[in-house]
Amino acid sequence: MIVRLLVANRAEIASRVFRTCRRLGIETVAIHSDADAALPYVAEADLAVRLPGSTPGETYLRADLVIEAARRAGADAVHPGYGFLSENADFARAVLDAGLTWVGPAPDSIDRMGAKIEAKRIMQAAGVPALEAPAEPTDADLPLLVKASAGGGGRGMRVVRALADLPAELERARAEAASAFGDDTVFVEPYVERGRHVEVQVLGTPDGVVVLGERDCSLQRRHQKVVEESPAPALPEATRAALHEAGRAAAAAIDYRGAGTVEFLYDPVRDTFFFLEMNTRLQVEHPVTEEVRGVDLVELQLAVAEGRPVDPAVGSTVTGHAIEVRVYAEDPAADYQPQSGVLTTFDVPEEPGIRVDAGFASGSTVSTHYDAMLAKVVAHAPTREQAARALAGVLSRARIHGLVTNRDLLVDVLRSPEFLAGEVTTAFLAERTPVAPAADAGAPVAAALALAARAGARRTVQRGVPVAWRNVTSQPQRTVFAEAEVSWWGGRDGYRVDGFEAVAVGPDAVTLEAGGVRTTYAVAVHGAVVEVDSARGHVRLTRVPRFTDPADTVASGSLLAPMPGTVVKVAVGAGQQVEAGQPVLVLEAMKMQHTVSAPHAGTVTEISVSPGSQVASGEVLAVVEPAVVEEA
């Protein structure tokens, strides 16, 4: 019997495992880096142990520190979560050698599936179809996909569309894989442009393999899953049954124990599928399976680890449909670059059929050292259409402030006719142009009036004088945001704005009427940023100061850091001529590498950083002076 369990992970998955442990009466231990000390999961655990440092290499990837933490806290079992050391066979062996219970498969199973090249050989021997990696690729094999052998989550994965790009993409993939997994081994396989990513959930027990259905995880960006669902839509029943059987055969081939996922690439045109990899751990998207199958996969993992019997009919009944979305801190205007900083407000409405697995709360800091996923929001309903509608609705009503997220994209996808028709492929997001939310002219007005009301509430004298009162009014008051400018008047009768009637104005809420329709806006102010939420959506505004400090200006041609991170490579030197789009340096943040390129042809006049430099968002990295074009 497990008495006290340590989760060798962080944030959302740690909270998720702790939740089941509390229900089962198992004591819990959290580990945390310095960057994660204030995250909710640390306080949720019965005990917590600090791992000094902030980067994964200093903390969560240090098997010796994790096992020492278990010893110090008196834990008798370790759950690895996902990512980090979850599929590291040496870590599993070290846990077992320390006399602890390992909540996961046997180290040998991890080894056999961890090296993806060897895993494909084993699957082919078991009769499971697999994609063949070309030994010497030619133009006829394009496009190709470079993948990290030990990887997942899109790290160490690159699409190659020209053979000339292959060496550089191999180098980048190796660097990302080494940073994220401590293993820079990569391989190449054909890239199917419009396939579907369908995976089978299995549970290996001493009595055999239990198949708990399949999930469709086709909607991805940069090979990171964004939307997942179960059951997989628009899948022929014969194909569904064949996928389940292939998943069973894959797990049986390695005598698998515990929860695992067998991933397949499904070609809907040919109605064929191929083995991609087996994840010997719990998947991020496991909640959709739990919702439709009525199971707790963490509880089943613990049962197998403790040697308790599992009913072979567990989860055999499918109820309704479940859809999960991953809410990321990322900027759509900057090609969805990960964001970091303080999440000032994170509030998703609690509604029937909605599940929120979050790693952060209002006030949490999202660091640059880890993945940018804030939470998983799941809807479970009788039908797929109902689940999509409910999930889009709750996302649109959520209040998420402080960081830019992919929330609008998720709502757009869930409401799109293509998604609702089940037309999902791995190319869905790349080929779709999101429908931008309709502009809301009332949001800046609400923000301006709420700011005026706040100013009035802060008065210590003359409280009875209306805000913006003038004996002789010559012109309106003006509130200037980077995104809009609002002109308004204040007087005895309240506030007046052309085109709107100010029905009610307060520091935190403003009700406006336009064209006979009233809208109430919730307004939150965080320094220069004003966050406005309403039934029309969310608007983030930035106040423009009346006067600009000359010290805040930057030189023309300055290349600014798009996010906080670490410089891993400087590709050019001062005085060098560069072409537009030529890489200048590479920045690593949130386990991904981001190339900063020259915005125009010119001369590099300044390099302000070097490899290893820690930079803040907006910091000047280099300056490229434009080339002078002589007139004829």
C-alpha cells in the first residue's frame, strides 16, 4: 500500500495527481524549483521540498535530487507525471533501487519504447504498421519530419521542405531535444501533410491489456497539441476497432504495465494508419478519456503499481463526448510566441460539465523556464456539438488578464463549421485563417469612463464635484490608449460620449447603451494595462503616457527580445552585412528555440548580448542599420 507519494513534476499535472491522492487518502509530496515556489500545486501538497535553481536541468531533470527529496520527505512512492523524467528508464530504475514504488511501467518497457527507432522495429514485428524512415532522403521524399528520439510535445521536431534545409533543421532539432530531454538523438521520417493524429489509451495489467478507447489530437501548432477529443470523430467503426486492436498488440508486445498511450497517424483518404510512438506515461489529454469512460486514470495507475486487481471491463461504457483545449500564454500577433510574466487574473466559470485542470491561479508568475500551458479546460456533454458549444461559451466568459493567450483562437476553432463537421487534420490550424473577434467600440469607452471613476474615487477633497467638471467646456476630455482614443465629457448629469449612453459608471464596471442594446463591461486596471471583459469578448488596452521619457526610446533598427529568455547562439558579428530575414541570433525560452532575424538588409552596428545572456522582454539584442539605397 502506498502511504505517501511524491510527484516528480510541477504545476497542472502535480495538482491533478494530488487530487486523486486526497480522495484515496494517500499523503502527497511536491517538489518545486525556485521559479515555481509560489505556484498553487506546492501549497496543495501535504509536504513540499525545494530543488534549488530554476531551469529544468538544475531541478526537475535531476534524478538524484528528486530521489533525495523523496527520502527527506518520507515518501514511499513516486509518480512521474508527464515530461521531464517521466519516460526516463534510468530514473525509474533509480526509484526502484531506492526501495520506492514506481507508478509507471517497467524500466525495460520505457527503454524499448523510448528510442523511437527501436520502437518502430518492435511494432513492425508485432504486426503494427509503422512509417518507414528514408535512409537517404531525396526530393521525392519531401516533406520530411525531423523528430527527437526521446522527445514529445513538439520539442526537437522540425518540418523540412527542401533538402538543403535538412542539415540546419537537424542541428536545431538536436539543440531543442538536448535542452528539453537531455538527449540530442533525432531521426527523420516522411511527413504526412493532412493526416490525423489518433491515439489509443491502454492500461496494462498482469491479466492483460485493457483498451480505454481513442482520442483525436489532430489540431496542433508546431506539433504541439491544442485541441483533443474523445471519441475520435468521423472515424469508420471498423477502423476504430482496428486501432484499438493495434494499441492492444503494441502494449502486449512489451508486456506493458500501467497507463500508456499508443499514437498513430491516420490517413483518412486511404483509411490507413501507422504507428508513431508509444508514450509510456500519462498523457496531457487524459481527461477526455476519463470523462467519456467514467474512470480515474491516476487511480488505475496507482492500483497497478500497488499490485491490486483491475476489472477487465473497467471503462467499457462510453458516455457522450468530451473535448479538451489547452490554454497557452502565447501571443497570436507574434506568431504565437510563448509569453511570460504575472497572470493577474485567471478565472474560468464553474459550470456543469466543465472541468478545469490548471497549473496557475490569479497572481501566479509564468516563468520562461517551462512550458507556457496555463490550463486544460474540458467540456463533457451528450453530443460533440453540445460539448464544443459549451466549451466555447465558458472560454469566452473566462477572465484571463496579465498575459496574452490563445483563448480567441480556441473559441474560433470550436465554433467553426469545419471543426463542428469533424473535418480535423494536423494541417487544420496551419491552413485556417482565424476569424478575428468583431471590434467592440464600447470597450475603450468603458475603460476610459472606469478610469475617470477611479480617479474620482481617489479624491481626498471636493468629492462632490463631478469628475472632469468645467465651468466653461471648450473641448472634451481625452483618454488615449495605444489601441484607441476616447473623447468624453463629465458633468452634473454624469458622463457623455458620442454614440453611447453611459447607463452606469463605476471603477470596476460600466454599462453602456448603443442602438438600444445595453452591454455591461467589467474593467480591471493593472498599471498601464486595462483589461475589459464583456459578452462581446475581451479587450486589452494600454494607456499611453502624456509625456515620453527620452530614455525609453530605442535606436532605429533595434532587434528586441520578443520574450524573456536565454541567448544560445549569436550568428553574426558587429560590422557584418546581413540580408533581410537572415538569422542574427537564437533565443531559448520555454524549452523552445526562437530565431531573431534581421528585419531588413543592412549592417550590424551593435551586438548587445552573447551566448548565455539572460534577457528581458523588449531588451535590445542587436542593431541593424538599414542599407542606404542610392537614387539613380
